[in-house]
Amino acid sequence: MKNKILLITLTALIILTGCKTQKQEENKELVETNGMISYTIDGELTSVKPTKENGYIVNKIICDKGSDLMWDNDNWEAELTEVKSKDRCMVDFTKDASTPGYRVTVTSNSTSSLDSLSKATTENGTVVIYSKATIKNVTGCNGTIEANKVVVKNVIENQICNITIEQTLADTIKAMYPPKAGRTDFSIIDDGAPGLYTGVDNQGTTYYFSGNGRNMNNWVSFAGKLWRIIRINGNGSVRLLYAGTGGEDGYISLSKYNEDHINPAYVGWKYAVDGENGRGDIESTIFAVVNKWFEGENGLTNEQRKYIDEKAIYCNNRMASYSDSFDSNYITFTARDKATTSYYFMGHKRLVNKYSPTFKCDNISDRFDKFGLMTADEVVAAGGLYNTENLNAYYILNVSNGSSTGKNPWWTMTPVSYLYSLSRTYYTIMFHVRTYVEEGKLTLSYTSDTNAIRPVISLKKEVLVTGGDGSSSSPYEVTLP
């Protein structure tokens, strides 16, 4: 087990004498300045231990009797693997990383999984790098993998270890952003520090991003395009929002949601005009466009589709709410000319009146697989709000922090309402996201309006990260195991 200690603990482990020897007088590197351990800077004695904040690292450590002492340059603490009785140790600090010493520095595809990226030790000493994730291999140094840690023995010069971590995309995300308890107030926008929050969907615990997207590391490179991570689904797959090449081309097409707005069935991702409750197998206009892209028409290839988790759920929640006190899974969509009362879908109740987004999709007939769009609930969970702009929301930003879709608003797959007027005019309405004026605002569109389409897919939970740190300049690179 890793034995991290503070210097105060070191007092009990390294027993030092108070008198100075002739050798110490001749070599100031061995002069004790605090009765326990001496500090030097580039070989010159100092009475005060240098601080990491001033840019110092440990260059080398010398122990008279061969104690094996490591110094963690990142966490600024000592580690002991072997202690010799009545030993005396000198720790030499420097600001020059090129100075010959006994340091091991680390590069990795998942630096957040490692306990440190720089450690120093005694001559012929041992450096141990610990990992929270599975180590795949180590190159560039004489390190070996032992019980999921890298051990570098007999260190006599500076070395660089390249450690490859076998880590899933989901685990990498959670290592970068340790999950927090879910947000509780959705009545205001969230443009604070980016974070990963917990929630619940139909498949288990989900983890969703919220906060300022300008410095949020939730970029992924996949299928030759960039994507933003929306959340980790309850089944462990990772849900992505299409972002194109990272400019203003973050959509695959401009399209109507459906060809008309005179029937409430037209809010359906798939629907039936005369079927019970409007649920059926007719493809909406927007579904047909995304399906062609998914099946390879200027979109995903057969090889790329192997990465897709087709069991993830995309919710086209058509539960209806006649009033704030009435909820129903069912609404009669037949005989349109008899429906002379306006009513709202549950998305309106949750997101306009109550500020209570959900990741659950209660009606099984409203669940779809393979692909979908971002839901209005996911927009609000990510920091958005109905009728309120959020200029820092990740879901609207491209790599230059401009609009991912230029001046084009884009569709969600969440219905809002079916409105009937005295002139016998019917309006079927969906939520969409505005990107030009009042950017980031969740607002409304008729199903017959034309907006941008941003597909949402989910990568399998087994997908591994092979590179990148999730930033826009270095997005996560992924592969199947």
C-alpha cells in the first residue's frame, strides 16, 4: 500500500543526530538545518523549504545510509519505501527541469488517473507511480507494471515514462470531473464552474454536464467529427451531441420537424395520424433525415456504427397535461376537428412552469433507440432555461466559443403544446434552442418550421480513450477494445 507521509511524520522515521561531522562541514549538502532533513536549492543550503508555488521541483535526494525516499513533485509530499536507522537525508530543489538528477516524469493518455506526474528519489532508488485505472503499458523508461502501478528501480538519471491507461470514456469523464450531487435549482441558468452531476434515468444513475461550456472538457472526436458529451447514460454508454468540424457547421441539415402543424400527432419522432394516441410507425420528416445520415448517407459508416449503443433511450415524451393538476399518458389524437381545447404536453409543465427537468421516459411508446435529438430536459439540466439566454452553455458553443450552428436555431425532440384557436386554426409546437439572438435560450417552434438538426448518439460503455484531454484543442480520441 502506498505510504504517503508528511514531513512531521518523517521525524519519527528518519532519526538524525544533532552534531555535525567533518564530512558535513566539507559538504554543505549534508548539513542538517532542522534536526531532521536538510534542504538545498541547486546544491546551496537553504534554511526554509522551497514551495511548489514558486516553481520548484525536487532534483535529487541523498540519504547517508541508503533510505529509499521519494518526493512527489505534484502533491508536494514525501514517500518512504525503505527506512534505515539513524539516517540523514538531503533534498535538493531546482527550477531547472533539465538539470541532471534522479527524477521520473510521466506522460499519459489519462493523467488524471495517476497519483503524480513527477517524482524524485535517491540515487539507485525506486519511484512508484500509482494508477486508479488499468495500466495497459509503459514505455520510454525502465519501469515495469506491478499490481497496477509502474515501478522504476535503480534510478540514476532523469527518466520519462509514457504510461498508457486502459480507461473507458465514461471512467475518464468521471476522473476528470468527480461527480457531484444533482443540481436542485433549475429556475436560473447555470454558467458557473463546469461540473458533472448525478441524476436518474430509466436505466440507472446518469451523470450530466452543466455549467460554463467555454472551459468545459467534454469534447470527443468520433467518425471524423467533433461532439459534445451531454451525459453518461444509466447503462454506462456516453451520450454525444453532434458538433460538426467544430465551426458553425454543427448540424447535418436544415429541416422541418414535420410537414405540417395542424395535428398534435406531428410532435411524434414516429407517429400515427389516425392511430390510438398518435403513436405509430410513420417516420417524421426529421426522423427520416437523421435515419439516412445514421445509415451512411454522408454520415456514419458500418464500422463506425459498431461503436453505437443501440439500447440507449431517446425520449419523445408525449405525455399530456391538460392543466397543472392533470397528467395523462394518453391523449386522443383522432378526429382532429373535435379537439377544440388547447392542451400542453408534460414538457411544458416541467420546463416552463415547474423548472423540473427529468431524464426518465415513463411511456414506453415514447422511447426510441439508435439515435435521437437532445431533449429540452437535457438542455435545462445542462444550464439552459426557457425564454432566457445563456451565452456560456456548452450546447451552443463551437471550438472558438461562437455558435455551433451559426444563425440557425436547432430542434429538440420534446413537444410543448397543441393550440386551438376560435378560427379553427391548429398549432403543434416543439421546443427548440436559439443560437443567434438570445443565444442558448430554450424557446418554441411550430413543427412545420425549419431549424437545424443535431443528431445525438451514444457510444458503447466499452469504448476506450486513446488520447486527448477532452478540450476543444485536444478532444478525447476513442476506440473499441
